[in-house]
Amino acid sequence: MTDTPVTFPQLGDWSSREQLTALQDKQLPRLLEWASRAPFYRSRFDAAGVRPGDRAGLAALPLVSKQELRDSYPFGLLAVAKERLATYHESSGTAGTPTPSYYTEEDWVDLAERYARKWVGITPSDVFLVRTPYALMITGHLAQAAARSKGATVVPGDNRSLAMPYSRVVRVLHDLGVSLSWSMPTETLLWAAAARAAGWDPGRDFPHLRALFVGGEPLSTARRRRISEIWGVPVVEEYGSTETGSLAGECPEGRLHLWADRAIFEVHDPATGEVRPEGSGQLVVTPLYREAMPLLRYNLEDDVEISWTDCACGWELPVVRVLGRSAFGHRVGTARITQHRLEELVFELPLEHQVLFWRARAEPDRLRIEIEVPDEHREAACGHLTEAVRKEWGIAPDVAPVPPGTFVPHEVLTAVHDVVKPRTLFGADEDWGKALLYY
């Protein structure tokens, strides 16, 4: 097959599920040809006894596991010449052998376009703070590429660097007039605390802020609502991975839609082995425009629920609920406590209680919860949460108030680190104990 320039589908290019399937089927033979260039897939094609060129051929192939990606480290799934690679990445959640990912410049066009599909559009007038890691993971680079493709000014904030403490984050947000940001949801609460520590009101003193883009961790409805209340702007959720890039984005109606024009999605039931196009189970994804490292039926192992339901946004894309850790819980007596539901109860406390940070421990015979809360709201906040937990699970929790600063110390919010270049020559009154340390 002779490759011709790729034309990526755009929202609005289809108006029905059937037309969307036709778009997938048009690209699928090219993807399978790309995959056949990688030894990993050539052996699979031979084992399946087919020369796949269509959806039936794809369905004959076994799922690809995360472990198989690790076993193929670093370039076992490479399907192009190394000279064509633009970037190399590794997943953040890997212990031991890394999970590799790599992309060509052409792959990056698809990646950036998918991420940029935000209902709060990215424009040339935006100042876009990227507050996710750049080191090896794709997340920071993805947001930067998408923002630059739309002409926005990028502020590369990172969040694994001593050069960008929270005091500097809020200064940048304030002084540069940041209008859009990309981070984990928890980051936005830390910014709010740091802003208050600096004497600013998050809902008043950041007038240029238009939206907070978030992803990378489970987000309950109540916590999302609380973040929006604090900052006075929409919170727009994103779902994806380093191995795949953006997989789903939020529409104006507040639903997460899978980018099914750019990937084929399936649901795997690990108990039965059944794979279906919708329902509940583990997400299986086949990116259609991934040339450097094709992923055919890659099992992300994320628990999801996929459905085709009408949505007023008109995107004609499947809706996904990312269950993640919400499906996991700890037993307390006969009750099963999940982080997702407990988070809902914590952030359903009234805004005036000023509860941002909390922790809980589920023990066989009791549930212990600690919340940071100012003295004047301790009794009311603990009483409300105790009653909410009792009503939800039929157990009486031990809810303890702790002073603000217990979980997130004040110095974490206000410190300015001395980030220096390495030195070897010092004066008589200087500390030469940091001769080669970059901090």
C-alpha cells in the first residue's frame, strides 16, 4: 500500500453512527498496513491465520496488554524508521519496566487536534498555563502542542520541578493574566489555598481566567462543582493516557464523549473474556492514526461504561463514564466505602465551611475521616459529614477536625525555592555543601 497524506476527520463530518463507522472503516486498512511493518504484529497476523484488511481481521486479533507493551520496551512495536520519530515517552504509572510510547510528527498532528477539542475553545488571545509533568510523560507536551496549534501563549509550568512552587504558580496566574490551565483537579485546590495565603481571592482576583482544564485523576461531581465555585469558571474534564493521547473530551452539556472518529473503542469483560462495542468493563482502544507505534485492541484496563445516547451537543459520539477507582472500595463492617462516593460527601459540605483537604482510613470496624477546617466551622462541618456518612452507609464514622495546614503545610503554599545552577567555587561566607546540587 502506498501511503497518501492523511486527512483527519473533524467534528461535524458525520451525522450518524453509521457514517462514523464508515469513517473508521475507511482508515482501518491503512492502520493495519502500518501495523504489519512491526514484527510484534506480523507474528500476530500469522498466528491469527488472516491477512487483516478490515474490521473482521481486527476482531480476529487478541487484545494487547500493558505487560506486552512493557515486554516490548523500548522499540519492539516500532513500525517506522527511527529517523521519523519526533518524541519518546513513558507512562507515569509504571513500576519496574517502563511502558514506552513514541510518535512521529504526523502522529502529533492527530494528538494535538484531539486534545484541542475543548468546548471552551483555545484561541490566540489565551495565556495557557500547563501545570502537568513534562518529563517522559506525554501530558505536558500534549497540552503545549495543542495550545500552540491554536496560537495561544504557553506558560510551561510543569509540576515536578522545584522551579515552580505554588507561590510562583499563583503569581503567574495573577500577573500574566492566565486564561486557561491544564492540571490535575487537586492542583486547582492547592492553587486556591496558595492564592489565599498570598492575600488573593481566587474568585475575584484572577479576572482573565476562563476555564480550568483537568484530567489525570478521578473527579467526583461534587468536587468538580466546588472547584468551579471557588474559581468562578467552568471545570472542563479530559480523559486519555500517555500511550494513546486524548481519548475523550467534555461537550458543552457536561458529558465525556469518546473520540470515535479517531479510534475504535471496545469494552472487555475480564470475567468472561467477552468484548463488546458498548457496556461496562475495561476500555480497549485502537487509535486509527497512530503510525509510529500502532496499538491494535490495546486494553487500557481502565473500568468504564460506554453508551450511545442522544446528547444535545450534536457530536454523535459515544458517551463514556470513567469509573476508575470508583469501582474499588474498602469494607467497614458490612458497608463498602469507595473514594469516589466519600469524596462526593466531603465536597457536598457547604462552601462556607472552607473544607478543601481531607483524608480517610477504612478499618474493619470503623471509618476514620479527618478534614482541614477553620475553628469557627469545625462543629458544623463535622456534624454535617457524620450525618451524611451515616445516611449513605448506615455507619457512624469518626470525623475529626484538624487545623488548616495539617495536610498541606503553609510553607508548601508560600515557599520560594532557591533554584541555582551547579557551582564548584564558593566564597568564604558561602555554603559549599550544595556544590553540585541543582536546588
